[in-house]
Amino acid sequence: MKFTPIDLQSWKRGQMFYYFSNIAPTGYSITVNIDVTELRKIMKREKMKFFPAYLWLVTKNLNRQEEFKIAEKDGVIGIYDNLTPLYATFHEDDHTFSLMWTKFSESFSQFYQDYIENQQRFGDVHGVISQPQTPPPENAYTVSCVPWIDFTHFAVHSYENKPYYFPSVEAGQFFEKGGRLLMPLSITCHHATTDGYHIKCFLENLQEDINEFQRYL
């Protein structure tokens, strides 16, 4: 992964970043319904898991916009060239979960294969982190789901006072409306790096990729 420092003096968002990170630290969450009708059909037809497709699609579209890839590293603000999804794997035996990650690949087939291999190797490992040989990569962002709940809003709150600018994304239980299959999706962002316009672009691109997912197989 590559980390490129930002010159805060010349950065077009420099003043906004300073205001929302130092003067008035602000974060926000937005929840929308995503149409996953066609994606669900494709994954069932191909006998493939839906969750890794969701991880890949969300990460792919976050990676398209630099606003979602900003972080502080060793006291320096910069941009990673891509994000790695850090997600939860659920343990049916004791109803706990562990965190896992899969390196993003532009190829869905490669990402899917890597995800399946991770599940086979570490899916039954309990504890906070299921991949004990290394810590999560520094470009890892949180993306997961609550598949048992059809929520209308979901917000992630951090109680640790440290700079964190990556988005957090959470999906909910599918539900039907007007003959379509919908999935609630919540995204929580830091206002220092991300505005409503950036969320709008992300959601539009995400829905387009979901609708045309067949081309990625």
C-alpha cells in the first residue's frame, strides 16, 4: 500500500479539514436502502456467497474517491492508494464474532477466492482478531453487516479520542418492497474529510455497479 502525505496549506480542503477536526470535530451517519435484486439473483445463480460481493463492491467504490482514503500516520495527514476491508465473521457455536480482512483486488474473482481461503483458514478462530499472525493493515476500514435486523438507521460511535477519518459501513437485513429486494446501508464519516456530496457520488456509483455486476464475473 502507498501513503502520500498531503500539503495542508495547498490542499483545497485544508481549511475545512482544520475546522471539522480541530475547532468543531464532527462526524455523521447516513442510512439508505440499496436495491440488490439483480445482485442477489446473480449470486444465487452462480452459487456464490453474497457477503464477499458486498465487501468488494463497497470497497471498490470507496477506493474511487480520495476523500474516503484519508488518514493520519505518524502525525502526518495523507491519502492511501486503496483501502482494505476489515469485517466481522460470525461464530455460530457461541454467537461471538472475530475480525478478519481480505486484501482488495480490482479483480472480483481474485478477491472472492482470497476471501474464501481466509474463511477456510481462520473462520473458526475465536477472539477479537482471527488472523493472529499479523495485525490488521494500516489502510483497513470497518465494513460489516447486521443480517438479522432490518434497520432504518445505524450509527457507529467511537469512544476513543484519536484521529480516525476512514468511513464505516454497515448493511442490514434484506426486505422486499414493491417487488424489489432492498438492503439498508449505513455509512458513517468524519466531516473533516467527507461531505454529503461525496456520499452521494459513492452511493450512485455503488448502485450502478450492483445493477451491472454481471460484467465483473
